[in-house]
Amino acid sequence: MTAVTPAPPAPASRNTPRRTGTPRRTARETPLGYWIYLLPGAIGFIGIVAIPFGMNLYYSLTSWRGVGTPKFVGLDNYARLVADPAFWASFLHSTAFILAMAVIPTALGVFLAAVLFDYIAPKFGARAASILRAMFYLPQILPIVVAGVLWKWLYQPQYGIINTVLDGMGLGWLQQNWLGDSDTAMLAVMNVLIWLQIGYTVVVFMAGLSRVDPALYEAAEIDGAGWFQRFWSITVPQLRPEIAVVLITTSVAALKVFAPIYVLTRGGPGTSTIVPAYFSYSNFFTTTQVGYGAAVASLLALLVTIIAIVLLRYQTRNAEGFEK
């Protein structure tokens, strides 16, 4: 047997670090090297989020009309908020908008996506399903201002198409001043929000259905399961991760909703459709109570953050259970 002689170690060059007991890290392997990649995002976060939020917190502790020197008043603005019925009304309206922007679009989106995926596509072809999906998504690509002006025309009490159609069908007693009456304004705005949101949910759920194993549907059909049984026993459970994501994103969007309210009703009539974001805006720019508006914005940011964390933890727990 021939003995194997180990090769002599290569001479260390001047540029090659000497190896010791603990391996050295190169500059790219050091933690600092990885943190550099986070620097642009961190600068953007500090400049766009952290500093303005800190300034907003400071102004919420002052009495300031936008000019002059702010006067420090401590927690007076927050104490005033607690006793302000308009503030509580704005948060109560947010719950209605969560229903309109999150719950109803999610439920309708799951149903419509299942119809397009499991009925329209097999019966009429994938092109028909794609065209219908694009039609549902169309409101999402419209600017909010354009959509708001469109719906204001539709809701117009004298010559709006809704009242005109009701009158033509002999249902003139149902005609309303949809956006001008405090009894119908909230429902009218909720209808617009559902119309705006439903395309987003349909697209997300159809994408989710594309990863479902077709063998599940084929096996169910062979076993004699009807469409609704397949929908309830296969589609809904398989879409749980997408449903969680959609509920999180749309709920947070509902809490921050501003543009549709600004375009359609500006919080009126009275305070019947006011929301926290518009309430804060009106205090900032209409009544120039900057400190008070900043207090509303700070509380809204805190609430949105808490709800987002709770929903994300719930989603993570559900996703882990789904993977198991």
C-alpha cells in the first residue's frame, strides 16, 4: 500500500488573510455589509414615516392654528377627543366601512372567483372567464375622483340614472336624495366602496384557485358532489391564506379611507358619513385646529397599527395551521 503524503500548505500571499482558530469574515460577510442593503429603505422610512409621525405627535400636544408658535397643552387634545361625539361617530362609521370594504367584498369575491374558475371557464372557456374578471377589476384602475364623479351623477336626485330608472319602472316612491339625506348617504357610500373593492378580491382569489390541485375537483365530481358542495368543501378551505391576506389589507384600507368620502359627501350630511381620516383633515385645514387634528391622526395611526399587528398574528397562526 502506498502511503499518501499530504500536500504542503500553500504559502500565504500578502493579500490572503492568515487563517487562525476562528475563521475571519470578509467585508461582505460582516453584519455591516448586509445592513447596507437596508439603508435606502431605512432612510425612506425615517424621512417619510418616522419624522412626520414624530412631528405629528408633538403637534398633538400643542394648541396651534398653523401659524405662529405652538402652545404646549399636554394631553388636553386627547381629553377633548374622548368627549367629542363627532370623533366617536367617525370610528363607528369606520366599522360600517370595514363591512363595505372588507367583509362583503371578500365574501362576494370568493363566490365570484369560484363561479368564474369552476363554472364559467369549464363551460364557456378561459377567455370568457378572463373577460369577466377584467370587467370586475375595472373599477380598481379608475381614479377615485373619476369614480366619485361618476357615482355622484348616478345618485343625482333630479336627473340621476338611478332615480330615473326607478321612476320609469313605476317605483317613483323609492326615489331618494341618495347622498343628500343622512338616512341614505351611508348606504350609498358603502355601495360605492363595495363596487370599488370587489375586483381586487376576485383577482386575488382567482390567482389562489390556480394553485389548487384540479384532482380535488375531479374526485369530488366523480363522487357526485354538486357545485355548492365543491365550493364549500374545497374552494373555501383552500383559499384560507388568501382570505386572511385580503381581510387584513382591506380592513386597514377601510380604517384609512378618505378619498371616496372627500369626493362623495365630505363627511355629510352633518356628520353622517364622517370617518377619522376626514375628521382629522377637516380639523387640520378647515377649522385650522392643527393640534386637535394631529391628535385624531395619532390615535388613528395607533389604532391601525394595533389592528394590523393583531390581524397579522392571526394570519400567521392560521397559515402555520394550514401548512400542518
